[in-house]
Amino acid sequence: MPLPYVVRLVALTSRLAPRSRGDAGQATTEYALVLLAAALVALLVVAWATSGGGAAKIGELFDNVIDSVIGRV
């Protein structure tokens, strides 16, 4: 393949290839995804806590913490 042909081919493909838009908006997208993940975790915790076993375990944990704090005073 002659060199001028390669140069023309590279020039043509660089014109036809989509241009990179950079990473503008990438931080916003990542921030939105992190917020969605945090909301999902919060929903799962609330669903677990309001179901049968979760509420009792949270109450037991709270009682243990309060008893521990009172015992140290």
C-alpha cells in the first residue's frame, strides 16, 4: 500500500468518524447514578425495616444501644 493512499484513507476515516464530545456532563451523570443507587438502598432498608423481622431487630438494636449508654453513665 503506497503511503499517500494510507494518508488519504486516514483523513477520510477521521472525517467520517464521530467526534468525541469529551466528558462534559459525565460528572452530572455519575452524580445522578449515585443518587439513584442511594435511593434504592434506602428503599430496601425501609422495606426490610417495615417487614416482620426488621422492625423487631431495629428495636432490639436500639434497646441495646440505650442500655449500653445508660450503663456507662
